[in-house]
Amino acid sequence: MKRIFSVAILLCLVSIAAINTYAQVKPRLLVGANQMHIYLPQFKDKRVAVFANNTAVLGNVHLVDILASMKVNVVKILSPEHGFRGDVPDGDNVGDSIDEKTGIPIVSIYGDKNKKPTPAHLSNVDIVVFDIQDVGTRFYTYISSLHYLMEACAENNKKLFVLDRPNPNGFVDGPILEAENKSFVGMHPIPIAHGLTIGELAYMINGEGWLEGGKKCDLQVIAMTNYTHHDSISLPVKPSPNLPNDHAIAMYPSICLFEGTALSLGRGTQNPFELIGHPSLKNQPFEFTPVSIPTMSAKPKLENEVCHGVDLRKVKPERKISLKYLIDMYKQFPDKEKFFIPYIDKLSGTKEFKEQIKKGMTEEEIRATWEPGLAKYREMRKKYTMYPD
């Protein structure tokens, strides 16, 4: 009786914390992890693996800590890019370890040869839980990790629970990824801004047969309550080291395209995705110098070089992929043959994109070329949306 009472109090406190966290968004928005009455009974007498990072929280309490306190048999933690606690710089490999707080083994599922859980990783597991905050863009690699996890679960007959969370960039926009540009920063034929929660996208991956060999994952998405895709979302935890605030998250769908250029987008500063610059842009009004920041960008592009460019920190983000900064910087860049790097094709999803910029097409003209693909995508998307637009 005492244990039941204690659990009830904990659930109450967690619910209040989660409600207060999102109170500025919409009254009583509850994330999937909060719907414990749905998933906890299914965890009874099961060996559970949790695929999560630092964003898997209810209030200030991590999901793994909550499950451990409730005596759920969490046998291992699967860790994506940036690590379980979210403090590993972008691109750095993450090694296996032990969680100091719970003593649960952490298995790294990130790196050139380790993007997908192996049969050995899942051999002592009955069910897998995925709880990670996404930001709604095709090149944000947690959705690629989700894809490989779904594939591994399908191959090894493990049920997957996706605990849904809101999308802070809930609009649909951008070119559709072409198959020849498929990579870890773009695995699916979807636009840059896909307009889905991570749970809805999981249903789309399953439903459209995008897993290898058309396999189907035994999938259950634990939905949120009182959420719409148009809600203004303020995330309680930064989703990755280089998205430190709501403004950077809102600029990310547009500014990340600069990763495919010679320019810096502010990595190596405290304001990544809010600054753009290059040493050769001498006529620009703003300057910054990228430096090594071990917890964010250990080796940023143009490290220790003074970059001249623009400060976007006071720019009001638009609910669309804005191309005006990319077009303007291309026009002003002195050596246009060196402006783009090959990575731009993977980020944009199409080789046509950089050629459109080079030809001098306007933003409106480029956006018009996206519309046929976007129209088809929006129709497909309707089959998988769980929340109103």
C-alpha cells in the first residue's frame, strides 16, 4: 500500500511539472511520456531498453530515473548522437559507458559503423522505448536514428514504443529529398520541414514501407494530449548542444543550409544558427570569431578566423524555409565557385537546388519548383497526422 501511495504521489508531481513546463504553449499539453497509464502496464515483467537523450524529461526528472524509481526493469540505455546526457559535440563519436545515476549500461548507437542496434544489443530486451525531442527537419539526425531503431526492432521481433513530443517547427516546406541524395542527414522522401511529430513520422516510415525490405515495425505511438501542429512551442530542454534557445531552433530549418557552404553559421560561438559570416565578406556590418567550445563545437568551421557577416538574433523567424539569406550571401561572396560544398546536395535533397541559386533565380521562383512535390507530400501526410494543423 505504501509503495502504491508513493507512486501515485510521484505521478501527480510529474504531471504537475509537465503541465507547468508547457503552460506557456497551451493549457494541459501532456507529452507522450506523461501518459503512464497507457504504457506502464505493458512494461510489467518486461526487459526494457530506452533509446533517449537529455530531452526525455518530465519536468526536471529524466524518464529513465522515473522508470527506475518505479522498478521497471530497464536493462540498458541506447544513446544517439550527442550522448545520453546531450553534452557531446556534433559529429563526435560516443562510447559505451555506465549511467552514473542509475548504474544502467549505456550503449552508443552513433558513429560511422554503429548507427543501427545489432541483434546482440537487443538480445536481452523484450521492448524498446524511444523518447527524444525532435525539431521537425529532415536533416536533424534523430529521425535517422529512429529509422534504424525501427528497422532493428522489426528484424529482431521487438515491440517499439515511441513517446511523442511536440514539433517546434510544425510547418511543411522545402524541396523533397531525391533518392540519389539519401544519407544519414536525409533518409526519406520528405521536405526539409516535414510538419510531423516524431511519432507521426514513425507511422509514416512504417506505413510507406521505407524500412529495408519493406519490413514493418511492431509500433505503438503514445500520443500527446491537447496539441496542434500550429502551437507555438518553447522547449524546456535544448534538443542538442548547438540549438541552445527557441530562436535558434526556429531559424534552424533555413540556416542549416549554410552547412553546405563555405560560410560559418555560428558554430564555435554561443549563438549557432543565429550568425552567418566568412572572412572574405569584408563589407558586412557584423563580425564574430568561431572558437573551439568543447561542449558545443570542438572544431568549428573557420576556427579562430574573423568572420564578417550578419547577426540574426533579432530577426523574427518565419514559418517557412527562408532562402533570402542564402541568396544574398551568394551574391556577395567574392569567389562564387567556392561558395557551395558538395554537402549542399545532401542537405537540400536535390542537386537542382544549388544550380537554382547559381542561375540567379529568385526565392519565389525556387519555391514554385517545390510545389508539385509538396502537394503530393501533403496528401500522403494526411494519412499519418494524429493532431490538428
